[in-house]
Amino acid sequence: MVKYNKKIMELAIEEAKKSVLLGEGSPFGAVIVDRENNIIATGRNMMDKKFDVTSHGEIEAIRNATEKLKTLDLSGYILYSSAEPCPMCKSAILWAKIPVVYYGTSSDDGHREGFSDKFIYEELKGEANSEKVKYIQMDRNDAIEAYNLFRNKK
């Protein structure tokens, strides 16, 4: 396990504060470091500025790191987040193969402040009272051609 570094967390929290002070989004920030705590990338919530619901602090940090490093594999890096990552960010962290995430506030803290993602967890677990989105598969045989193109490209 990589040792926790308070100064890096302070930087993630500063990114969260910048998001609010600059009117860019909600109070969430993140930093990605290597195993020697060298800063690779930072990110903060930019949803309001970019009109992009995926522009969370962790996602922005991952985007910045993968672009800088020219790789999708961040398995050698650590993510610090001002808050517990939401389900979308957790998915991105898994896709990027980030092995350790240090976070500040919990999802319960966020819920108390009006940032609740409980409905998403309920939907993903199949525990929601009503389905929020209807998923309907259509034209599978036509769509699968993209897989064939990808497979033949290798």
C-alpha cells in the first residue's frame, strides 16, 4: 500500500474549493500522483462550466493523466479525491486500473449536503422502486459490425 500524503489531499481539497469559487461546478477535486507522490494531474468538477454531467473531479483528473501519459493504464498511480467517488467515477477508476484511492468526505456527508447518489446505487443494484431509464436492445446484428471491424483491425 502506498503511504498516504496529507499535502496531496490538501491539493485535492483546494481543487474542490476552486470549482466552487470559480463557478465551474460542485465542490469536488482530485489529484493523481505516482508512487513517489509526484503530481501527474489534477482535476475539479467542471460540470457547470462545460455543461457536461461527466465532468466530475476524478474524471477530469483521469482524463488529464491519461492524456499527459498517453496511456489508458493508470495501474501505477494513486488517486486522491476530496470526496468518496460516485458510481460513475468508481467505474472510471476501475477502467483506468487505479489501485488506491484516498478520499476525504463520505457519500453520507455528500448526501447531507444535497449531493446524493443513492438513487444511482439503488438502480445499479436493482433496488430502485421504479426503473429510471428503459434500456431496449435494437439492431444488434447491425451494431455488432463495429466489433467485427475492431477485431479485424488487430
